[in-house]
Amino acid sequence: MKKLILMVALLAFSVSSFAALSSGRYIIVSKLNGNALDVDSFSTADGANVMQWFALGGVNQQFDVAVLSDGSYSIRPVHSGKSLDVYAWNADDGAELRQWAYTGADNQRWYIDNQSGDYYSITSKFSGRALDVWGMSMYTGADVRLYSYWGGAGQLWTFQKVGSSSECYAGATLTNRFVDCGGKTIGLSCVGDSETQGAVLTLKNSSIRNVKLAANGGADGIHCTSGNCTLADVVWNDICEDAATNKSEGGTLTIVGGSAYNSTGGYGGTPDKIFQHNSKNSTTIVAGGFTAYGTHGKLWRSCGNCTNNGGPRNLLVYSVNIDASIGAIAGVNRNYGDRATIRDLKIKNYSSGSPHVCDEYQGVQKGNSSTKYGEYWNTASCDVSRSDVSGL
């Protein structure tokens, strides 16, 4: 009898952990790079290319996903009403993904299968091949094509249901959501440099856009705790502890656009890093014209002395402006396999060595002090050349 109860419990756990995706309106985000499926240039034409772009949640990134009678799904762009389509009925690896008028044929039917946690594969009923970020690109504009399924990060996707601005408020936790906050200003009280204060927003495989964190209400900023999270056009009026923290094991936190200000004698105490990265096997991306103002310690730091510390932690910075006084851009732990990739970085009054662009450290366990080795260029941990950095 006990064995039977245990088997039933395990079955229930399995079903609940790997439940089928429900019908709804979603943005669809890559595990690899945090970018979203996007119908190029908002085109409504048959044959328009489907690629990837920052997860901004426009109607060309919103898809009505519906379960069909055979267990497959239709995936239809909201702005056009058409369908994701295996172009020209090509069953080979490398087939193009386009939009086309909906017919319900097998090249427009998709199997969406949970692979682990928040991540799903999307395979064509027609060819059995999976949606794939072509060339494992980390950048916007990358093609999405079809390829034999092998389970890499470029073939895994999260589904974030489109929500409303009413869900965006101080202290909220968003789970599997995309929310445009509509320009609201929100905040919790700021207790200086305290690491025990709560997050203004907690995101679990969720993305937000168009929100301001009040100057006296930054608390511990925004936490990404699972899956992929995007912070688009977020403004931090005065950072308290940190602007945002990546706590998503195996996930990607993307900061695109927006700005962060910090003052020397402000609510947050001594200027420190803007973005903190604690989770392992994960990536933080800062891009799309994000701008720092005021005075800061660092743009990003891989945790130097976390409990059960380790890695790797990856950083990708491109098209970022530092219109501020700052001590360094990135701090990586070389012994944990961290890697910072930096391109098209502009820094106010930059001269070589001031500020440091990529500092390498020896990461340690909590209670110990991390050792700083100094600034490095073109290494396994610091993937940046002097030509990637210029004055602002």
C-alpha cells in the first residue's frame, strides 16, 4: 500500500512539474540569450522573417498560442494574425521560420514540450525539427531556424504570459509574465547598504518594461530568481543596495535601455556595483543603450564571496554608456570560469586604466576575502580589446 501511495505521489509530482503549456498570449524567450521571437519590422506580409530581438513585448513579439485537437499547438503573431510557418515546406536542417496566412497545415503545427523547469522545446509536427537560434548567436537580429533537436540552450524557450500594468507594484512577485508597467514609479524604503532588505520586484521567468524605481525606495532593486528575465527601459532614480541581482541558476538576466543613477551621499550609502550576479551557470546581459549616471563602484560584479560560491558566471556588455564616475566596469572570478565579453562601451572621460574595464579576481567562499589580480585584456576571463572601449 505504501509503495502504491509513493508511486501515485511521484506521478502527481511528475505531471505537475512537466505540465503542458496552457493556451494564452505569450512572448517566447530564448534560454540562450534572453531575446524574444520577433516578426521583423512589424511586417504583416506573408513570408516575413521571424528572428530575435530584445524582449520588449511589442505586438510583433506577442503570440497567441492555442492547443489543437491533435495535441499540437498553433503559434500566431498578434499583430498580423498569421502563423509561424516552416517556410516552403522545407524538412531539412536550416529550414527558415517565417510567418504565413494560417491554414492549420502540419508545417504550421508545433509540439511544445517541457524539458526542464521553465524551459520548453518547440518542434515542427511536419519535420520533427526544433526552433533553433541560428549559430548560437548572443545578439539581436539573429535568425531562428529549424534544426534536429539536441537540447542545447539555443533550442530551449520560456513562455511569458502577457499581463497588465496592475501587476506592477512595489513588493510584487511576477511568475512567467511579461508586464509593461506603463511608466509607473514604485519603491520600497531604502536601508543604506543592507543586503537583508527586500527586492522592489521579484521576477520568476518574467520580464518588465517602462518602470521607475523611486530615489528613496530602491531597496535591493529587482531580483531575477528563475528562468529568463528582461528589464527593459527601467530607470533607477537613485540606487539603494543594488539596481538588480541575477539569482537565476542557468538563466539569463537582460538589462536593455534605461538608466541608473547613484549619488555619493544618497540613500544607498557608499557607491557600489550596479548589477550583482550570484547565480551559477548563468548570464547577465547589459545592452541597448543602457546608461549609468552619477557615481558608481562597478557596472557588474560576479559574487566574490557568496555561500557555496562558484561559476561560471557570464557577462555580455554591448552598446552601453557610462556617463558617470565609476571605479571599474566588470569584476570576474577567474578561478570559477567567469567570462566578461565587452563590445562598444563608451565611458565619460575615459583614458587607459581609468577606470579599469575588466578586473580579474580569485573568488572565495562566504566569510573570506576575494583577491583582486588587476585589469586584464583579451584573456579567457576578460574578452575585451582596447578598441572595444572609447570615450563618451
